[in-house]
Amino acid sequence: MRSRCSDQFSAGPGNAGRAIERENILRRYLAAFCALVLAAPTATNASVDYPERAITIIVPVAPGGGPDLAARIVAQKLSELVGKPVVVENRTGANGNLAGQAVAQAPPDGYTLLLATDNLIVVNPSLYKNILFDPAKDLVPLTTVTSNSFVLSVNPSVPVTTLPEFVDYARRADPPLAYASAGIGSQHHLLMEMLNERAGIKMLHVPFRGGVPAVTATIAGTTQATFSGGASSAPLVASGMLRALGVSGSERAKSFPGVPAIAEYYPGYEGLVWSGLFAPASTPEPIVARLRALMRQILADPEIRGKLNSAGGLDPYFSTPEEFRALIARDIEKYGKLVKKIGISLDDAR
């Protein structure tokens, strides 16, 4: 005996056509439903199973620098949390562009990450004409990791003890005072040019290949002034080899409590130096979310905070995606205007 349903679908040529149409619609709905069911475990597994092997964090500076120290402290804790090795790889060159390019071109699977200095993300796009990747399009920002201030120091032979005295002395100097930087377009360079602009002075820029030789030149008296990282400068200032005059952040730095912020004399002057963690664009959202959650946990850990403070004078700095994107946009605009005003560019980004 046939069911009423089968009678309905088989009675007459018109009903037969409608039956075929209903069957095709049913198949399409069933295929769509199956696709959703199959996709759901994939997204979940990307979050639950990640990572299944070692993660590499590429750093654009040499071993021993602030971002390198931060990467190694974070990597050790991250490895403990996920139960997999986390390797730090130093890849220097082209003001960080080589490291950025390597991560931008890596598979978007969460196993190759970039701990970038702000220079790489917000300065280089304005500085280099032939940059081989676009940080805004080829990298996804996970979170900021650290922040710190740079300190303006002078050789003790310079007869000044305060920032206003330094500005007055630099204004009258003939020949101009020479300042050292870690290279054209480095934070050391741009922070001093920001001061030149705000104070109405002009000093001679002497670029070096890195912050250490720039500080060494200032200690030796080859140059009279430099901006440098607080951690590396603190013992030199304490020993009298350098004299600190101001810090670049909007507030006084913990490592130099007696040294005023430059913003106290020039409101609006701010050169907060930050590092951030990035992944290749198109990294699956469950992996991105897991990494952000892990970084929030790591940077809130009192032990990690203490290690960052001690190792590099660095402050842990976690930000939401919205906060991080806003910071990047603000700094791109700020430094882009400065680079254009100074009139500097570098053709070879490789």
C-alpha cells in the first residue's frame, strides 16, 4: 500500500514536476545544513587544538634589545601555558622590514608571529618608497605588548643640567650641536626632530647603525646628545657617564623619577615607544582570539610584569583590538607628518 504522501507526489505530470522541484530544494537545504555542521567543528578545533606544534616569534632587532627581551619573556610564559615550544628568532635589516615581510608572507596559521617595534608598523610605510609589504593589510594586530619612554641624555661636558638650559645652549651653539641616533627614521632620530620642531632649534643629525653605537658616541663626546632606551641608559646616568634631561613619554618614567617629561615644557610632546604582537593577515579568528586571550593572561601576570620592568625598564601594555588599531592610526598620522616635514625617505626597504 502506498502512502498518501507517495500518491501526492506521483499523481499526474504536474505533481511529478512539483515533486522533483521539492526534492531539489530539500537537497539544497540538506547540503547547506551539512556544510554548517562540518564547518563548526573546524572553527572549534582551530581554537581548542591550537597550537599543535612549535610557535616562532620573529623579532626585528638584535639579541639583547628591549623588544628581544620582551619576546623572550613572553615566549617562555606562552610555552608554559600551551605546552609547546615557542622560539624567538632575530631577523634584523632594513629597519625591521625584513622581519615584517617574513611574517606577512608566512602561512596564516598562527605558528609564525611578529613582535614588532612601533617604528616598523607606523614609521616605515612613510619612510620607505619600496617597502615590500603593507603592515596595514598584510598583518593582523593582536595586542600591544610593552611600552616605555626614551630618555634624552647629554655628554657631561655639555654645560647644562636642565632641558630649558639645553634648548638655550643648542639655539646658540655654533657650530650646531651634534646628536646621535640609531639610524635614519629610527625613534631616536624622530624624537629629536620632534624636539627640534617644538623648541625651534636645529641640531646636526649623526646616524649610527643601532642604539648602542649611538650611546657610545655620546659617551665619548663624538656627539653631544642622544635619545636612548631607559633601561640601557639608567646605569650610564647613575654612573655619571651621561646626564639625563628629559623623557619622551607624556609622564615621568619609573626608571627616572627625578627626570621631567619633555611634555612638562612642551605640552603635547609625546613619544611613547611600544611593541606589539602581530600575525599574518587571514589568520583564522579562533586562533587570533586564543592568542589575544593568552597574551591578556601573560601580561596580567605579576611575575611577567616584574621581569619586564627589571629586564628592560618595560611596562606591560595589553590593548583591545579597537584600542590597538586606534593607536596605530594615530601614530601613522603623527610620524607620517613628521617624516614628510623633515623630507627623509629611503628607497631600498630590503
